[in-house]
Amino acid sequence: MHPIEWMKTNEALDVHLGKMVRQASTLEYFLEQTAKALSGSPYGALLVSGESVSRVIAVCRALILAREDATDEWRAKFKETLDDCGKAFERRNRYVHGAVSWQGPDGIPGTSRSRRLKLEPDFAPLDMADLTGLTREFTRLTFRAGACLVAVLDGFPTHLSEEYHEED
């Protein structure tokens, strides 16, 4: 398919891209709120305001280690959640930080990003299955981050919530 024709007709990709971006933004908001709550200070917002999501994740990681009232179980759950968030946001970057481009004789649609010290741009094919899977991953992580935020606000209960369980 010709690139111009593809751009005019592939509205499903735009819809799914919008859903993924919306869910990623929601997760980022939950992580920011968690960092503010973990700080235990009205000045906690200064740690994350205007920062990248990777910085917010790093702040959450440092603060959970500093909280003496957090149980080892909650620390492990936070760390696992933050690790998964970092991976999901890296995948997100392929979709949102690149220009739409096409590659190869078949004109495979994707995104191209300039990278430091590289002559050629990085090309990532647009993959609808990966994109919808990433949206589901952001949704899952938003619920996990929400459970972590509630734990901080509730003073780290000694056990994980009865209502909290992973979907396999």
C-alpha cells in the first residue's frame, strides 16, 4: 500500500495509539502521586514535577527503600512494579517518539527516531498486536501502581490486600 494511502486509511492504528498513550499517561500520574506520598512531605512534588517518567520511577525506587515502615513484601511488590513500568515505557517510546516512516521494498510502516551518535535512524515496525498488548500492559500496571499508592496511604498494611491479585 502506498504510504499516503496507508496514512489516510489506517485509523485503527491511530485509535489504538491514542488508547495506549492515554493509559500510559494515567500510569505516569499514579507513579507521580505515589512518589509524592512516599516522600512524606508537602514538598514531595518538587521531586517529580516536570520530570521524565524514568526519573519518577527512580524517585519511587529510592523512596521505597528509605521508608522504614514499608514491609519487605511491599518493597518487593513496588520494585517489581517499577521494573515492569520501566520496560513498558521503553516500549511506549518506540511509538510516541518517532516519525511515521516506511522501510523496505514493501513499504513496511513504522517509526524512525534519530539516536545519539548513530548515522542511521532506528526503525521500529508498527505492530498492531504489540500496540494493543502494550495498552493492556499499561492498564495492568496502572492497577498495580494504584494498589501500591493505596498501600502507601494506608501505612503499608502487613499483608497484600485480599482484593489485589494478578491476572495471568
